Amino acid sequence: EVQLVESGGGLVQPGRSLKLSCAASGFTFSNYGMAWVRQAPTKGLEWVATISYDGSSTYYRDSVKGRFTISRDNAKSTLYLQMDSLRSEDTATYYCARPRRRVSFAYWGQGTLVTVSS
Amino acid sequence: DVVLTQTPVSLSVTLGDQASISCRSSQSLEYSDGYTYLEWYLQKPGQSPQLLIYGVSNRFSGVPDRFIGSGSGTDFTLKISRVEPEDLGVYYCFQATHDPPTFGGGTKLELK
């Protein structure tokens, strides 16, 4: 069974950093690209970033480029999102998600809440 | 960026009724390989989103056949025949044909 478990969320001041993790199990992690999707409180879904299966390619939405870094450790079956220079508008629940052939987000974690506030 | 416009924003139904949600794209979602990367997700209250439909009309494993996706180009529809209590929540369409990938604004399905 595919399992994705996010962690690392919390309350952080504007301008500070936070690193999220997503522990994967139930599949061969190194075979799949992975993504982060977020959802601001009471708002809709928003794609954040994607990484290729081997980490060689990364993609970001414009609003986080230069501030967020997606990475992975295939030996640990773990996905990361390093978030720097956080802004209030980054406040959201962050989900990690795994694709399937021709499907962007076939499996989702339970999410971790990031609150950026002074 | 591609804008996906979902209508209605909210939909009140009686259990057993049919529900229909529209998703209109600002650009054609047919990719150069002929595939259309249009998906539908359902987010039940307090839960993570879950995949319902991919490639316009393909149901994901375990999704009941009362969920039917259709459409092409820029106009897409999700129909739910015989709405059941577990179908309530917010439905999102999503496109991955164009970068960046984008979601629709969501349609809340609730009981009348």
C-alpha cells in the first residue's frame, strides 16, 4: 500500500525557514517523480513543485522560485521541501503527492500545516 | 498560465440525484501527443484530495462507475449519477498539459 507521511510543519515567523519531509513507503520511491501541492486555509489547491525520479530535474511555481527547494533522498525514500524567506501567503497545508503513468497526483499524504505569522 | 473555470461554485443536491460540474479551460488541453491531461479530484471534509478521473474519462482504481468524466479541447464535465453521502465535498479539475499545472477553483457538492 502506498503511504506518504508529511512532517515538519509548524508556526514560523515571516522571513524564516522551514523544511518539510515526506516519508514514502509501499512502492519503489526511486522510480517516481514526486510533487508538493499546497492549500491555504479555506482556499483551493495549488501546485508548488515537482522533482524527477532521480532528482536531476526540478520545477517550481513562479511565486516560490528562488525561495523553495525540492529535493529527495532515494536511499531514505524521503522527499523534502526547504522553504526559505517565508511569507504570510505561504501559510497552507502542504501535501506531498506521487504520480502514476499519465496521472499527476495519484496518491496523497495527509498534509502538514505551515503557518507563517509573527 | 492556463485558467480552469469551474461551474457552479456550489451545488446542492438530494441523495440519489445526478450532479454535473463543468470545467472550462482558457486553452485547449490536448497535448502534442494526443493525450489530454485533465484530471478530477475530490476533497472530502477534513481529508486529503483523492484522484477520481484522469485523462478526461478514465476512472482511478476503486472509483465507482457513477462518476463519469467527459469532454475535449477546452470543455469538460464531471457527472455523478445517483449522488451518495460519501460523494459530498469539494471537486477540483486539474490540468497538466501546460506548464505550470493548474487547478480549477473548486465546486462544493452539498446536500439540499
